[in-house]
Amino acid sequence: MKFVINFNIAQWRAWAPGLESVDDWQAWSRQPVVLPASDAAPDVSFLPAMQRRRLSRLARMAFSVGWPLAEGRPALPLVFISRHGETPRTFEILKDLAADLPLSPTQFSLSVHNAVIGLWSIMRGETSEMTALAATGDGLEHGVLEAAALLNEGSPAVLLVITEEQPPQVYAPWVDDVPFPYAVGLLLTPGDDWQLDLSAQADHSPGGDWPHALDLLRTLLNNETTCQHAWKNRVWTWQRNR
């Protein structure tokens, strides 16, 4: 199995605790390190206070990278990706269940995987097609496939947002692929500046040192022309053509 898709990355945004500007990310990309634990959250002061209060940090991260990319585009399909989703919120719900406490309908409704795109649609008045994906280690690439399909159907641009929250410590034995909270937003448009190939291999390939979205960010910032991500029996090759 092998196929190829082409697209442009028109703009990008990223956020992590202490990494907000392009210069911040440029410095990190040259010497990537695991960031210290932090409760910092991105600035979403562009939203009314009543709306901000409902947003978890994961949602704030998604809005902080996606909102600037969506400005001036009244109709913009969205592909939202998160492997683990709202783990802090769902863990609090599980603790309430274990303690026989009444559950908050609001907390539950905001813990589901498509809550972020629902909030995005409401706050932006956006009615374009939106998809929430929960994929494995190559969720970024599956999101790009979804975005490429929307571009192929005639969308002039598609917003892709991938974000992961730091799970509660109790999940540490099972969740080891979130070095720190992060969000990356990509504005994808038709074109052939970038090429993404998928090929299959028989042998299992270990994952890289960083989540695919952060590794792609390093590729962008370091002006590299290619990067390769292997997950299980899938090998994804990103190629910059110009």
C-alpha cells in the first residue's frame, strides 16, 4: 500500500507552557527538551469572559492556535485531533463516581471528544464541516488525510488543530507520549509545496523521540526538506517541494 497527497501549509501556530512566539519555538527546535511541569494556560482574552470560563486548558490551547489562523475566513472547515482528549476533566468525573458524588452535566458534556469543535462552532458562529479525531501515535497524519479530502472536495482552506493535555499522574504507566502540554495549528490550502507519502512495512517501527506534530514543527522551523514518522506498520514521509 502506498499513496501520496499534496498540499500547502499556508500558516502555522503553536503553544506550550513558556513557548508562545516563533522565537521561543525556534530556540526549542534547535535544542528540544522536555518542559517542566506547569499550570500555565494560553491567553484567550479575545473571547468574552463568560465563554472563557467554560474552557479547559486543552480547549484554550486549541483556541489559542486556531483562532488567529481562522481570522478573516468566514467559512473554514476544521479537523481537530487529540489522542487522549480531556483526561484531567474525565479523571475528575471518575473520582466523583468513585465517591458516589453527583455528576455535573456540564463537566460531562465538556469532556466528550467533540466538545472542542462544538464550542468552536458556537463561539465563532461557524457552520462549516468539522471533524474530531482520536487516533493513535500518527493522529497528525490521519488528520492531514481528512483535511486533504476536504481540500479535494473544493474547500479553499482547512484548519487542522492537534493538541494534547498532560494527563493526570495516575495515567503515567499507560500514557507516555505527552512530554508536555502542546497545541499546533496548521492552515492547509491546495497546492504542492508539501507532499505526504504513506507506505507500509512488515516490521514494527519504534516511534520517534517527540510526538509527530512537534517533530513536524521542528522540520518547519529548521527549514528541513523532509521528515519521516513511523507508527506500527505505517511509514509517513513528509517532503517539502519548495
